[in-house]
Amino acid sequence: MSKVNDILNGWSNYLIGSDSANLELAKQRAEICVNCPFAKQGLHTAILPDYSIAEIQGMYCSDCGCPLSTAVRSKDYKCPIGKWG
């Protein structure tokens, strides 16, 4: 899958919702991301509230620039520093 498709998949799963297996995978990834030194609090909280995975709400990856709420939900996306995927 191309990077564009990965991004679109993550946004789709964030906005529309995803099945329980994908949400469980996203929660596992979020547990890793929340403790990563590249995870930064941004201004995304106001426009990207994350009620399903509150610990990453408003955070983004300072390595790739992706909002974590969408990155962790993209089925085929791989962490840019290899922590998951």
C-alpha cells in the first residue's frame, strides 16, 4: 500500500470508525506511542478529539508529522522508527 493510501486509511478509520480488531491494534500501538520521545502534544486536540484512545488525544509524531490518532488506526502504516507495524 502506498503512503497516501496509508494516510487515507488512518483518517477513514478515525473519522468513520473501524472494526473492533483494528481499534484493538490501534490501542496497542498507542500504548507504545504515548511513551515515545517523538510523541508531542500539539494543537490537534481541538480539531481531533480522540474519545476511543484518550491517552494520545492531541498528540502527533515529531518524526513523521502524523497525528497519532490517525497513524495508529492505519492498518498497514508502519512506525517510521520501527516501534510497531
